[in-house]
Amino acid sequence: MIVTTSTIDELIRNQNPFAGHIVVRPQQIWGKSYPDVPIINSHASNAVFDAVEQIRKGKRETVGITITAEKGLGKSHLISRVRHRLEIEGDALFIYMGKYDSLNQIKYQFLQAVASSLRAFGVQKVMQWQEIAAALINEAKNCNYTPQQYISNIYPNWLSKYSTKTIDSLTEGVLKIKPDITNPYIIRAILWTLSTGHAHYANYWLSGLEITQTQADALGLPNPKNLDREAEALNNVRQILDITSHYRVPVICFDELDIAEISDTGFTAAQVVANLVKDLYNNLKRGVFLLAMYPETWNEQIRTLPQAEAVVDRLASEQPNRQPIALKYLNSDDIVTLVSQWLQDFYQEHKQMPPSSLYPFNETQLRELGKSRPTVRSVLKWCAENFVPLLPPDGKVLPPTTPPVIPPPPAQHLVKPCFDNELANVEASIGSLMEEEATIADALWLAFNSLIGKNVEGIIIESIEEVEPSAANNGFMDFKIIGNKKKVRIGVDVVQQNRNVIGAVLGQLIDYRTFNLTRGCLVRSKKINSTATLAREHLRVLLQQKGGEWVGLQSQDIKPLLAILFVYYNRESYELTEEDIFEFVEQKQIAINNPLIREILSDPSGQEPTNLTDDGLPISIPQSVATADYAELNL
């Protein structure tokens, strides 16, 4: 019998809502998340919501909650649920940390995570920083204006009439009602976030990063001295959290703790963070701490810490016997509900009405999956592999006894949905990613490794090597590209942030003898200040005397390289091999045709790149909205 293929079956052949979506990334936690089924592991998420309510009512001050679960059981799904529920209700501030690049500077990294989290938009559709700034002014001046009113109307009028005296007066007013704040510059920087022309630099400063002296003078903020960055960061982050906790309950989440990195003191990421939480718990006025880890991480790392009982008492303060909350495996009902929700969102997005809520699956086969107590990840993977129309492309109905034959897909089909998923995540967070020097360097490293043996811009790439001698390198230069029978040796360094070291970095890039280079290559998107005398002199030597190069870092060039890097990072979860990923990179020519890659390898121009940006975090500032009132407060 011949049956006409339906529109839905054609859609299923071309799009798979489950493919590439088995790993929850930070962007899903902040932005559009995967479909959520609140009933799954509701005991864990409800514990967080109950803790927020207890603190909001004044019944508790601080609460520690630790969630344990095996890989793929839904820890990050649950964190995403918490974030989105808190965003809707508006009673709390969500702070998330899921990367630990330097365990030896965990306090400084945590300050950056706090500042980055507070840049995210809250319930009022402005940055959480701006919600806090408006609340500070309203309390100090006994008024009730919205952040949007301050941003679009009040601040422009104030600044045009009073200039920076506006911020001077507001800071003094806030300090009168917050006498426990010892660093007035934190208040000043938070207040500056309501000015669209200055929020860019205020956010950067609040992250613990240095701004240009011109901007520092304009905002009346001192640049960090970097004498003891860890101690300064901890002091500042405590005050930021105390300020915010007056108006919203901070929910501070630490995710991705089960990594292999070890600090110089011999502690794991989970142990370093546990000690940080212990300190914050003891000093924070109000807040919820939420940690997620594997059961073995809890048992083998947390419980073996020195003074482990004191740590456990704070990390699981509300649980019986101070035990973490364990997530549960899925049962048959959970699986049916989960798959139904994913399919409902998929068909609604494409404006289709399927013959059943589970099409092309059936309830019997899904319930059968539940008998093995699977993880969320394994169910989504099964759905991705079995998401095929019930009718074959030729429209012929197969005999009921004939099982569907699904041939193994080629590597590009395995990797592509994962790459597309990661690329969408990169697009959503490219502003902050452009500041992550180590991540960008890793993306370049992976791209060049995929090109070993290839001829690109006249260079046959032979290997990608670490920079020796390491003692002289001081961790500055990222890697060397070796090619053309070792006649080409290019030292590459990505420098986006710390201007205090740009002179030293360029000094090493021109030291061809020590590092055995034939060319030095700086990768950077930002201008180098004309007042940075040493850096400018070293740059002149690099470009005009040494035949080196400054390659301008453009976001559109690094995006695909970052996306494939994140696929590579998560290859075990995606169940991909290195060979699968490199084959995909070659098939799609992601590296060999990338303008950034080719520019690094091409003959140097001897000129500074164009289209460079000023220093600062590329963040989104809300657009002006209509307001009814002009405020003339007593400044």
C-alpha cells in the first residue's frame, strides 16, 4: 500500500529536537533552557525554594544545600529550573559559578562569577546590578522609581544637570543608610550601572578588572593595585553580597565541581570551593548556597577534608544527618512526561499537530525504558537515536513484524547537532567569552592541531608545542606552531584582559632567541593604550623589526572554533571520539577556512589591525523605555 508522506514525518526527517541536547550548558541555565518537567526531582528544587522563603521571612539567615547525582541524572537541569523559577518570582538573585580555571585564585574567580551573574537580566528585564542600584537610591531618597525610569529618564537628566556630582551625592546618601559598607567605591560603581554611557566600565571594575585611567577618573573609581588580589576580591565580594542581600536573597550555585584539576595546595576543585563556601557561610548575612556534585566527590573529597564536620554542617545545613539531597533515577511515568514535554515544545514551535503527544514514539516502549531506571541523559540520547518517522521516505508501510533498521550515521551527522547546539550557546554568551583568554587559546590550539599535516598559507603544520623554557615563559605565551621542517616557529599568545602584563607578554614575543621563535604573534581585540610606554615600544619592535604580527581577534571568527572546542570538552557526554570531531572539522573546513587561523599563519603585514575595540566588557544595556515622570530628587 502507498501512503502519502505527512508533513510531520518530513519534519522529523529534517529536524531532531533531541540530537545534540544531552548536555546542559551554562547558557541554558541563563537563557532559554531545555523543556523542564517540574515534578522530576521536585524534592531537590523545592528544598531550594523553601530555603529562599524561610530566609525571606526572617526565619533563617543562611542555608547550605548540596545535591548529589551520577553523571547525566539531571543536576544541571535542576539548576536551570531553579534559575528560571527565581527569575519569574523576583524574590532572589541567582549567582552561578561553573568554571574553575585557576583554583589558586578561587576568590578572584568567584568575584568575577558574581559580577557576571549580576549582569544577567532579572525579573524587571534589566541587569540585576541595576535592580540593586535602583533599590539603593529608592531607600536612600525615600522614593519608588523603577530601574527603567532611572535608566531612560532620571539619570540622563541628573547627569546633564549636575554631572558627576550626582553620583557623589547619591553615594553619600546610600552610605548613610549602609554604614557597615567599608568600601564606598563598590556603592559608587553599582550606582554607575544605571547610566548607559558608564555601565560598561562600572561592570568591568566590579569584576575586579582594571579600566583605563581615563575611565577610572571619569567614574571616580580607583584601579585595583593587585598587591593581594585574592584578599581584596574576598573582601569586595562579601560586601557585594551583603549589599544585594538587603533587597533580594542571593542563591549562590556552584556547578561542575567534579573536575580533575588540583590546586597548588593539593586540594581538588570541590574541596577548594567547599572551603570558600564555609568562609562565606560564616560571614554572609543572608543567602542560600547550592552545590552539585557526584556522590563519590562528596564521600571521597568533601568528607575527607580537614575539619570535615564543620564543612559538612554548612554544605548540607538543612538535611537530616547532614547528608546531601540525592537525585532520583527516572521511572516510567517520569519518562513519558519528559518526552511528551519535549515533543510538545517541538511541535508547537513548528506549528504542527501530531497524531499523538508521543509521536513518533509510543507509550509502551517508553515505559519499558523506565524499568532500567535510566538517567535523563540516557533517555534523551535514546530519543535522539530513535526519532524517526513511522513511515519510510517511499511511503510504503512496513509489515508489523519488521523492526525499523537504523544504520549508524556518519561522523558529521553525529557531531553536527552537538556543534549546532554549542554554536547557539556561544552566540548567546560571546560577550563574556571574548574575555576568556585561556578558552580562546584552547580553541586556537584545537584548531591548529586539527590541521597537522596540512598546508595552510604556505606553511605545512607539523606540530603544536608548549613554550619552553617554561620558567622563562611565566605562563604568558600560549603555544608554538611548528612547520616547514621546523623552519617556521610561531609563538602565539592571546591577551584580552590584564593590561599590567601586556608589556611583559610583548617582551617575550620579541625574545626569539630564548623561546626559539621565528615569529611572534599577538592575538587581541582591544587597543593598547598610548600611555603604556613599555608595551608600545615592544609592539613597535615586534611589528617593525622582528617581522612579528598582531592579529585582530574578531568575534565572528572565533565563534565556530569555540563551539567545536566545547564539543571537544564534552565529547564523553556527547559520546563522541576525537576522530569523530576532527573528521567533522575537516569535512566542514571549520579550521582551514577560518580567517583568524589563516591570518595567524599568513605573512605578517607589519601593521596594527583595524576594527579594534576599547577596553571593557561587551554587555547588553537595556534600551530606553517610556516613563511618565521626571524625578527632581534632593541631591
